[in-house]
Amino acid sequence: MTDFTFIHSQDQLQQLARDVLRYAKEQGASDAAVEISEGSGLSISVRKGSVETIEQNKDKGMGVTVYIGQGRDVRRGNASTSDFSQKALKETVEAAYNIARFTSADDCAGLPDADTLELAPRDLQLCYPWTITAEEAVELAKRAEAAAFAVDKRITNSEGAGVYAQQSHFVSANSRGFIGGYPYSRHTISAAPIAGKGAHMQRDDWYSSMRDPKKLAEPEAIGRYAAQRALARLNARKLDTRKCAVLFEAPLAAGLLGAFVQAVSGGALYRKSSFLLDSLGTQAFAPHIQVVEDPHVIGAVGSSPFDDEGVKTTRRDVVKNGMVQGYFLSTYSARKLGMQTTGNAGGSHNLTLSSSLTKPGDDFKAMLKKLGTGLLVTELMGQGVNYVTGDYSRGAAGFWVEKGVIQYPVEEITIAGNMKDMLRQIVAVGADTLVRGTKNTGSILIESMTIAGG
């Protein structure tokens, strides 16, 4: 693959979207929404210096939602196709319309209110083409894996290294005047080496993922760091059951932020399946914690000028001084709750968790000192979060720390607590910030959790 050129231009996708909306109106729909997308990508993997997979993709699709009725008597139907011919588009609209005819009425269904829509989307510069060939991608992956093997003779095997490059673009539109879209990209280099032999092997991995390939970490740096992580886990021990402070490494700390987002998202709230029901305006975190959502960061993975429904996105405080200031709502879930959409159909945008206590020098070593004696968690297994009760129990691995110094690796343990207590007992947040997906946080230190040994 030598380039990422699209078959259709943005103007052509917009015209197709207008055609679909016109067909829906002609069919008798009271409202309609459509998304048309096209993408191409390359994914390769190598293992022990040999190519394992080379996959190239070119795909396209159109999805349409047709609404029949108004007010409390709204029915909706969905259909999709990968054929952009006018005949196929008409048939897909007709299929959606016929599905809508036979569905139950839903008084919360329907398009967003016109005054919530983003009618002048800004350019957030989310597309950075990577004109890389399969041969060049293979070479990058080999460099990452070779660097891992070169760290130490105890790196004996590999689950492989990979390179992934993807560019897509889309147009969304609805019958209330919204139409918008943009191209975007996401590129990744990863490595997963294995240390040790026989029953004493340990694996770990690392990756770099960016919209702009020029900002990716060097493959050698990724391979070396992944190897160092795997080596550090050799000769792991188990722990007796105890209560102690727990430090979540930054990549896992992002998961704690994700659990909070899930708990204050519309679907969980209107189904009453959340441990943070009616939490708006209440203290959910320690008082020094802030969570900010900023959808308009130029070039960021979680940026978007509008959500999946075309609703404008805005920068906002989600948590201020530990108090919940806002939920994550789509139009539908907002109506279910008697509230207004927050522009989060499709999820959160560039969430940053921070602490007013964090100082510039609070790097990872400083966080170990703050931990003192306790558990550093670097891997979690299983789901283990009951979003109704907040109960948290997950398999874990990491390191036992005493007086701020790592003593030995640990494995086959379970960490347990309750998310309500965990969020309130955040003692510190590190300056070792890391972006994982749409979430940005440093390591998170929690005052006390239960550790169950093997």
C-alpha cells in the first residue's frame, strides 16, 4: 500500500447523505438521520523476525435511521448497506422505513432538538495520512521486536510486534439541518516480548498510538520498554491477604476514570444500574480531584466538533473539587432522565483527571515514595466491576513496594474494594500523565484496598 487516497470526496459523501434524506422524506418519514463512511488501512504483525500477517482493508458503509410519527408516538427503524448505488440507497431507506412501521412507539426517540446541533463544525485537524507500504511497516515491527530481544538474553520469546495504520472519513446528516464530517486517522506500533522459560515465563507489552505518525515513539524505544517490563516481572511471588495502599500505574488509572464515566452515563442512569445514581452535585471523588472534558484539542484522539448525533460538543468541568458537575448523555438518555443532552452520544471526549495537589515533580518515582509501603498494580485481569453496587474485584499483578522502593514482583492476587470508596480515597495523582484512548491521567494512589493472595 503506497497511499490512503479515498474513492469519494467529502463533497460526494455529503451529496449521498442528502440523497438518502430525500429518499426518506419521499418514503414518508417524519425525520431521518444518516452516516456515510469510507476508510482504508494496513495492519501487519511479525513474530520472531518473521511476518505473521499482512492485512489491507478498504471499506465503506451507509447507515440510516428513519423516524415515523411525532411527539410521544415516534417509531424508528435502522438499516445499512455497503453499496453506494442509488438503487441500493433507496432500498436501504425503504427497509429502515418498513422496520419503523412495525416497532413500538417510544416517546423519547427522535432527532436532537435543532438548537443543539453543530451547524458550523470547526476543523480540529484529526487526519494525518501515513503513506507507508507493507514492506516499510514490516521493517518497523521487526525493529521493535529486535530491540526487545537485544535487551537481555532472558527475553526468550515474543507474542509479536505490530504496526497499524488507518485513515477514514465520514459524513453525518439529519433532516433538521445538520450535515458535517471530516477525515481522521489512527496509527499504532506495538511489541509484546516474553521473558524467562518454562513455567516461569512472563510477558508484557507496550505501544504508541497517535493520529500523527510523526508523533509515534521510535520502534526501538517501544521494544526496549516492553522488554524491561517483562523482565521486571520474573520471579514473581504471591501475597498473603491484607489491606494496604494501592498505586494504579497510569495506563490502568485510565480504567478507573472509565469506570466513573460508565457509572454516570445516561444508559446506566436511566436503567438505574449505576452506583452513582442521583450523584449530580454530590461528592463522588476526593475534594482535590478535577475531571475536565475538552473535545476541541487539536489533533487529539478524543477530539470531535460534534457527537454521533450531530450535537455540538463543549469544554466542561465534569468533576470540580470532587463534586460531580455533569453526566454523559445522548439525546435519548437525556430525554429519559428529563435532562438535556451533553453532546456525548458515542462516548466521552478527551477526559483529563487531575489533582490540585499534584506538583510538577510528582513523577513515577515520587508516586512510589507517596505509596510508601503497599502494592503497585501494573496489570489487571477480568472485568470485575459491579456497576449497580460499585463492588470492585479484579485479578492483578504488579510489585510490592516498601519505603517507596520496589521490592519484588507479585502475581496471582486479587484486589477488591468499592468504587464509591476508591474514588473518595484517591490520595494523589501523578504527573506521569499518559493518554489511553480518550482518557488522560497520571498514576492514581488509593488509600486502602483489600489484597487477597493465592
